[in-house]
Amino acid sequence: MKASILLVDDEQNIQKTVCIALEAGGFGVTAFLNPLQAVEAMKEERFDIGLFDLKMQPIDGMQLLREARVLSPEMTVVMMTAHGSIDSAVEAMKLGAFDYLQKPFELSELQQFVEKVYDHHRLKTEVRLLREELRRTRDTGMLVTRSEKMRSIIDLAMQVASSGISVLIEGESGTGKELLAHLIHDDSPRSAKPFVTVNCAALAQTLLESELFGHVKGAFTGAVKDRQGRFSAADGGTVFLDEIGEIPPPTQVKLLRFLQNREFERVGETMTSRVDVRVIAATNRDLQEAVTAGSFREDLYYRLNAVKLKLPPLRERQEDIPLLAQHFLTKFHYSADIAPGVLAALQAYPWKGNVRELENVMERAVILSRGETIQLFHLPEEFQVLMAPANGAMSLEDIEQQHIIKVLRIAKDFDEAASILGIDPATLWRKRKKYGL
């Protein structure tokens, strides 16, 4: 059974025909002639979709809709209406109905219509479940995931967190290497001590060595006073060396010595210093290839690589994309919904910038949506191109949808969009519901 449907129509012949059509389509149907019986049923049972006739006795479809909003708020409700009641159906949509179906209709039309409603309901339910799952996913800090591969990496990180062993984290830019390093530090006995980050690719050779180990006054031009390095500042804690593959050979020698015996000299000084620091390194390069090429010391590589954690790119953990998208919406204090087509577009995108790129896209969408439902046209243009038919052939519905998207992108509000399209706002409302915009 695809979904459970609550059908309420006080015309017995129509009800019977609709039941047969929906059950043939794989849906489970519970039908009532009396809407008050449907109210009682909603108190006892959960339904996915509600099909309510608008004109009924002793209460009409609008009142039944109001009852459903209270008793079964997660149900997706559709109104069935005769031609003369279109205005009332639009009003029902404003009260929370998803769409309306105009009588009379062909059975094939009914089946196709309910399939679209079912697709919307599934996506709406997925968003709700994502929010619930997100509330439960706090034990891994900012590393929000449902991926088994990621969870196994996090489990291994937690196992080694309590030791002082060096850890090498590999992964493409934006995959969360620094977040994982933070997680290891926060779960270790060193958590009360400093966590110090050094971006090894951002500093020249002389500045990097001074940054790591410190310098004395006069050690080089511009060294006007003594300065302690990051290792000294992190004594008792953790130093996170990001982009470790960019460290030049002379600094590699000093770092190797430090890893061997926790000793170093500041630049321009002969006195040896000792500190108790754990080193977590990260790279978006293949360090093994760098060793083979001779640009990275083999002995240093094996010192850093006591435990290696390789983070998969986002394209290899697609099940995390909806969860992460919802996480970023929560982070940006956004409480409205995501249109069904948005999640599909996010999962179809290759995400070369990984989680960091996803965060930027969601922040952009939040700003452009202005608190309204995030639609496909709030995403960058490449997402809309991605969702176009692969063969280039578009149906009339596809063309209409794409045109509405373009107009919504340039219009200042929905009223102006309706004016540009030459339709009334109620019709635009219905078409937005139809296309998930």
C-alpha cells in the first residue's frame, strides 16, 4: 500500500467509483459518507492523504478541513469541488489544503492527480522527519550525518580521542575535516585546554615556522619582539595543522623532530623548549603521492599517519544532503518549508565544494526567500538547469513551470508575478502548489 487515504463524500456512487480507482492504484482507502464519522476516525487513526468533498452535510468540507488541521496536521488534504465552487476551493487552500480537484473528472485524471499529491506528501513527510532526526543528531556535534560510512569514521575518531596519538584526516575541501578534529579534541582529556588551528597553506615558509614554533627578537626582519608559537600556546591541548601537505621541506624537518620528542627551538634561538601537544593534521591532497614525488618526507608522513581518517565527499553520501540542508536552515533560524522540487535538485547536484558549498547555497536561499517557502528559483541557476529534461524535449507543463520560475525570479512579489503572467493571484497560487514552487 502506497499511502492511506481518507475519502469523505456524501454521494455514494461517486465515493464507490473513487474508491475503486484509488485502490487499483495501490492506495488504501477509508471512506465515509458522513463527515462527522470522518472526524471520529481521525481521532483514532492516522491518514496520509484526505480527499474531502466541499459541499456536504451536516458539516461541509471547510469545517472538516479545520478539524483535520487540529486532529491530523500531518495529513495532506485535497478538496473535491464542483465548477461553481472554485472560489471556496481556493479559500480552502489558504486554510491549509494542498490543492483542489474539480468535478467531474476522469478516473485516469484522478489517479494521476493523487499520484502527484502522494509525491508531495512523501517529500513533506521527509522534511518533517529530517527535522526530527536533526534534533536527535546532536551527539556528533556539528558533524550531522546519517551515512553509515561517516558514522564508522566518527566511531573510529571517538575510539582514538582519549589517546594522544597523532591523527591524519584526509578529504576534499569542505568535507568537514576541521569539525572532525574539533570532535576528537572535545572528546579527549585535553578538551579543557586550547584547540589551536594553523592553516599551513596560508603562510610563507619563514612565517609558517615562526607561527608554529615562535621567534625571538631580531630573528628576521620585522621580529621586533619575542613571540611564542602556536605549539606553546596550545600546551596541554591540540594543534590542528590544516593543509599539512603545503609545509615546505625545512619546516617538515622541525615538525618531525617535534613529533618524535616534543622538542623545538624558536626561530633565532638555540634554547630547546618542550610542550605537551597533540597534533591532528589534515590535507585535501594524497600525501602518499606527495611522498612518492619527493615533496613530502616519508618519515614525517608515517609519524602523522598513526591513525588515518578519510572523509568521503558529499556526492558519496547523498543520504546526508537533505539532513544537512535542514541543519543549515535551522542554523540560519529559518522555520518555513522547502518546496518538494528543492530537495530533488539538491540531491541531483554534484557538490564539488562539498558541505561548505551546500551551506552557502542554503544561506543564499534563506536570504532570497524572505521567510517564505524555499522554492527552486531561490537556488542558483545551475540547479534549475539540472532539473530540466535531459533530452531537451519539454511538455507544455514543463514549459509553463519553467516560465513561472523565471517570472517569480524577477517579480518583487507574487501579485506582480501574477500580473506579468496575465493571471489572477489565486490561479498563480494553485499553479505554485501544482509545481511545488
